[in-house]
Amino acid sequence: MRSVKKIAIVGGGPSALFAIMACADCGIIPDVFYRELRLQPGAFWFHWVPDWIDSVVSSSSIRIGSVGTRRDYIEKQWKNPPESYTSSFPENQKLEEGYDPKEVSKLIFESHLFNRIPLEENLTDKDLFGLKKRRYDLVFHSFPTSDARNAYKDLFVRFPTITTVHPGNGVFSNSVIYNGFRDSEIVRSSFLWGVYHVELVSDSTRFREWTPAPVYTVELIPFEGSVDPLQLSDSIVPIGRMARFERPLLSHETYKLVRDYIER
């Protein structure tokens, strides 16, 4: 029989959610340290959830399409991308199943699956070492370490997103349009579960004329080769695309990563 481990999860975003779900499936109640509980705005949804979540939260069909061209979309969004970068720009309209991250996060955060420890600021690398040294067998963190953020600061970029809640009841068709017109500052527009999002290029000036004010999200730019996430130790583990510097990493892949560490 597997012994119950003491686990800390640092962060309040999608990766932390899936780390909590993985702990739940291993019979562990983790301590979750977070400064704020935040989900990414824009064309964002969960592609997979564990069966016990799927039995409570239904997936929805999302219609995904595009205007313009893939190459113009890539160059508009990323300026000087690697030649090998192809992006998720769809050449043809398609349907994809997805879960509302707000509904899933509400279910998790209103549960008794973890112990809440709110923070006034993010924990530093020294703080992470302190957690491991004092109390925890495993520490999972969903943000880059201080050394990694400083070493690879040129890989981070901020994008403004304008978000408005539709006055309806959220029963409208879910859809996403990738904008491949180079003379447009809009990168993607989406209507998902009753919320309308307009994602703009990083150097956009258009949002200054808009209300409400934009929400900024930090993203990794496309890069060639691999980046060392500067893991602090074998038991202080980065999770999620930002901490691991893996652009293609989807939120739910954190679940398997965390389970693998717990079950070793």
C-alpha cells in the first residue's frame, strides 16, 4: 500500500488545478500556496479531465475557424518566429470538444480536495527550498524559478486581451476565429461559455480606445531547441508550460506528470 506523501503545490492557475486532481486520485490532500486564483482569458479550454470530473462537468463542442493565412498570422503574432514554427492556426474549420475551465475550477476550488494557503506575493526559489526542507516530500510549482526567469527573460511576452461577459445566459455556440490578416491587430476572437474575448498583438495600441481595460497574459515566444527549466532539485518540480518552458504543453498533461512523481 502506497504511503501518503506530504505535497505542496505553489500557484493558482490551470496547472495547479490538474496537480490537485492528480493528488486527489492518489488519495493525497495537498497544501496549495497561491497569490491569486486565475485562469487565462481568451481562446482557452481544458481538453481532458479525469473521469470523476467528466461525470459532473459536461464537455461542449467548440467551432474553430480562421481568416487570412497561416504565415501572416504567425508573423503578425510573433514578429520573427523560427522557420520551423507552424502554430495552431487551422487551415479548415473544425469542431473540438472542450471543458469550461471556469466550471472545472469552481468545482475544484469549492471542494475539500486541498488545504488553502493564500499568499501576498509569489514564493521565491529560497522559499521553495524552505518548503522542501521543512515539511514536504514533493513541491510542485507552476511558475519559472527566479534564476530561470532571469536567464530566459527574452522568451516571455505579454499580450492584451479584451474580455466582456455577454448579457445572455451562456447558452450560445462556442466558437474561435484565428485572424490571419496581417493589417489587423486582432490575433484571435472567441465566444466561449457566454464570454467574448478579443486577443490582440503584443504591441497593440488599439485597446486604449476600448472598454473594459485589457487583461494581460504572459506567454512564451516560439523558440528553437530546448530550454533547461532549472529544476531546483528532484523533489522541487516545475509544472505547466511556463515553468517547464514547453510551449506545446497542455494544462491537463500536468496531471500525468504529477501522478508519475507521486507513484515513483
